[in-house]
Amino acid sequence: MDLVEISPNNDPPVCKIMDYGKFKYSAQKKAAEARKKQKTVEIKEIKLRPMIDDHDYDVKMRAMLRFFEEGDKVKITLRYRGREMAHQEIGTKLLDKVKAAVADVAKVEQDARFEGRQVVMVLAPR
């Protein structure tokens, strides 16, 4: 048995007689259990094009909804190629359509912003 100081700042300081090795071991086990249960949030990426077809859009949306169910964030990258840059309103409409489709399960964490020839938007699960 050891004399362990519990609260050194109190007046008078609080001490306890206990098995210090057993106390350290149980604290270490508790910390390991907490680490095991925590979930790291990943950022999954979905790449789109402005002229995406309906079926391809549906497939991407199903994947996106699955990511939200798993608790992951989704980064949507809309890439323009060639003359598509002249019609950026098509891409804006597409991103608005995506926002409206996932409004009940996700919130916009980072709104759409241009990075060169692509637009990036980040959505997080509710």
C-alpha cells in the first residue's frame, strides 16, 4: 500500500492509502478503452462534372448518403474542363441541386468556392 496525494492544492492536502500500481493500471486500461471507442471523422471526396448524366448523379448521391450515414464528411469537387468554364451557371445549379437533395441529412460546412478550374464544397452530417 502507498500513501497517494489526491488533491495537493486543498488546505489541508488530501491523501489516500491505496495500491498505486493497481490505480495506474486501471487508469491506463480506462484510457485505452476510451481510445478504442472514439471515431475519427474522415473526409470522403465526390468528384462531379457540370454535364453529369442523371444516372451518374444518382449513383454519386447514393454514395454520398452512405457516407453521411457512416458519420463522415463529404467534399464535393466540381471540375470544369475546356469551354465548360464559359458556362459556370450549370455547375452552380448542380451544386444547389446537391445541397437541396441532402438538406435533411447534411449541413453545409464550407460553401462552394473556386480553386482554379474547380469548385469545392464541404458537407457534414447533421
